[in-house]
Amino acid sequence: MSSKIIKYCVLFIAIFLWLQAYSPLIYKSTGLFPDDYRYGDLYRLSYLPEFKEMVAKCPTMDANKAKQAVDLFVIGDSFTEAERVGKSDFDVANYTYIHWAKQADIQLDSSKRNILILETVERTFKEHFSQKAENFQLAGLHKKEETSQKSWKRVLKEKATEWANFIFPKGTEERLEHTLFNYNFFLIFRELKAELNHKIFDRIENKVVLSKNEQHLFYVEEADSSNVHSAFYPVSQAAIDTFILNVNQTRQTYLTAGFDEVYLSVIPNKVSILSPDLGNYNHLIERIQADKRVETPIIDTYSDFRKSPEKNYLKSDTHWSCAGRDIWLAKVNKILKKPTN
């Protein structure tokens, strides 16, 4: 009898672990498993103990008190996701965020000042502005194809894609691995392996790169000169011309659709501020921001981050620290409080 109970218990646990790994919804909502990003995304990739640091939630700016007649919209990436930036950080009536990977239908309130910020980290700037950005869809932005009735072939294709993603969700193996081996007890062994590889064999995980003095850790995409997203990957003047054209066209499209102001904010790669000597830095941000053809007002954090490089990024993560985030928020709130003409 007891052996059957043990068998059923083991079976139940195995099924539960597999289900939560299989389903991203279950994985995130159960709250039974430790957050695998709690010590930072770079630590998660490397398991180097010297870069293990608990990622703390930044205090809000408590700016949303006066509730100015401003509606703020942000097309952004992980730097401005809800875990890092929220409505309470801005002095606005309404706040709408959308990730670059998504699209949303919105309506603008003409009685308010409608402001759009295009926020992107440096390493994905080229990807986002290789063409005109159209993440928000308004009455003035809808294409004829999108407003017309969808064909049965298109509907069938979209439904098939949805079911395929439901039946075969991405990241199952990774979620299962982090479920089973992400407790602090197992991290000890992962750290030991990483340290042995680093100290004895001078080898670390290929998804991260160390600075020359080994005091800073970077994501390989932003530090490897052979990667197109890298701060050290050459950017031609023709490419700069294309980016500027698309930034300006994006601004003009949204102004025509009803926005009062559109701003561009390019957050520097961590390596661009802390270790530009790792390669031949392409100076992408400076070249864009200094070009007089750029019609879109810039929210410049690059200049501020260079003044105090050490404090603006997390030790164990690719993202900004609370200090770096507050520099950006202060600049945005200054814009929000700016009197209109």
C-alpha cells in the first residue's frame, strides 16, 4: 500500500513539474518556484559567483500626483517593462506601454497632450529602425488591408499558428531545467563549475563576455564584434542615413495620426559605457544624436551615463540600476511638465 502511495506521489510530482514547464502561464503563476532572474540575467547565463547580486525592485518616483492632462505612450523594450517602469513613475493622467514585439490599437484623447516615446536599447536600435515603426495603430495609421475583412485563408493561418504555439510552446526544456535546478542549493554546484572553468581553464559561458579587468560582465550580443547587435560591429554612413530616415518618418506618421510630441530614447549598451575599449566602438548613439537631420527630439542618457559609468548598470544584469533608471525618468518627467506652446 505504501509503495503505491509513493508511486502515485512521484507520478503526481513528475506530471506537475512537466505541466508547469510545458505551460508558461503555469510556470509564472504558481509562485512555487524561485524566480530564475532573481540574481540578474547575466548571472543566470554565467553562474559566476562574483556577479551574483539580488536584483531589487526600484522605488517608484511617486510622480503621479498632480495627474497632468497628459497621456503618455511608450514603445519600448525590457528597460521599460512593467517590472521596472510604471504609471506611478510619471506625472500623467494615463500611461500606455507596448513592447516592440507587439502591436496595439489605441485611441487618443484630443483634450489631453499625447506624448509618444520610442525607447530602445542600443543593441536593438538598428533592428527597430531598419524600417518605420508602426506598433501603435490609430485611426490615422490603419492600412487598408488591416481595416478590411480578413480572408478565410488568413484567419485559418492565424488560428493554426495560435494552436501550434499552444500545443508546442517555446522554452519548455529551459523552464523545466530552471524548475528543477534553480534552487539556491543547486546554484552552489553551478557556481563551482563556472568558477573552475574560469579560473583553471580560462573559459566562461559563450553567452557572456568579461571586461579586460574582469570587473564587469556583458551580454555577448552587445560585446562580440562579429554580432550585428554589438557596439563594436561596424555601422556604415549609409546605414546611419537609413536609421535617421526611418526615425523621422516614424515621428511624422504619429504626429499626423494625432500625437502632439514624439521622442526618441536610445539606452546605451552596458558595454558601451563600462568597456568601450573591448573593441572598435562604432559610436552609434553619438552619430545618431549629433546628426542635424534628426527631426525627432532626443532623450539623451548616453551623456549622463558616461559621467558616472559604474553606478548606472546592475552588476549581475544587462539592465540599468535604479540610479540609471532615475536619470531617464527625471528627463521624461521634465518633458511632461514642460508647458505647451
